[in-house]
Amino acid sequence: MTDSRTPAAPQQEVWLRGPLAGFDPVVLPAAQALMQSAEDITRAAEPLNVAELWTSPGGAASVGFHLTHIAGSIDRLLTYARGEPLDETQRRALAAEKHAGTPPVDAATLVANATGAMQRAVQALRDTPRTELFAPRGVGRAQLPSTVWGLLFHIAEHTQRHTGQVITTAKIVRG
């Protein structure tokens, strides 16, 4: 038995908790990676105050930027996976990702936006039939070649990359 002063043992990482109902095994690792990212950024970023959230230690990108970028990039990549072009709202959001806003956006809001985007991506992974995974898709104005699976997988690995940066930067700014 642990008392209130002893931290609880960390829960197993998502990928070690077993299969998730309703997921094709082909997309399961990407869904698990996104679910792990949601847990990790919540733990790392929610305790930050606004100043810590938007601090750029040594010129590195702030936690606030990474959280904003995670949400925005997932939205854009899901748009491409559906075979649609970005709209003007998405282009404006991309241009604004590095800015804290006036007043600066707080951690709870940014974490909610990022984890909400991750939930939408997990749902897309669940809902996409295997027969559609390798359908061709164009990315960006240049319509660079990809597939639905390439885009969905990139959402997971790109989110994991920025999650690591959130965790590290949060540790640095909290000292």
C-alpha cells in the first residue's frame, strides 16, 4: 500500500497495454503512439504557467509552440488524408503557430487542443478501412506524393517527435 506522499507507480506505456478494440492491427501502433503522446504532453505541459509555456530556452521552440503545432499539423495532415486542400483558416493558423497570442494562451487550453486533435487522428485510424490505406494523396500546394497510410503514420511519428520536445523543454523551463 502506498501513502499519499509516495508517487504511484507509472502506468504501462500504451503499446504495452495490449490491443485496442476496433483497430486494424496495421494501424494499431500509430493509434497507440498518439494515445501515448496525449498522456505524455498532459503530464509534462499542464503544470506550466503561461510564462513557462511560452519561454524559448536558448532559442529553442517553446512548449506553447509545440502544442499549437501538434494540433495544427494533425488538422492539416487529416485534411490531406481526406484528399482535400487546406482552407484559408488553416493557412492563417499555420502562420500564427509561433505566437503566444494576446493574452497568451494557457497550458490547459493548448493541451486540450492538442489532445483533441490526437483523438480525431485516432478516430481516423479506427475508421479508415484497410482497403483505403494505400490510396494516393497529394500533400501541400505542390501535391507531393503520399498515401492515406503515409499521412496517418506521419501524424503519429510527427506528434511523437514534438511530444519529446514538449517533455524536454518543460523540464528545462521548470528547472
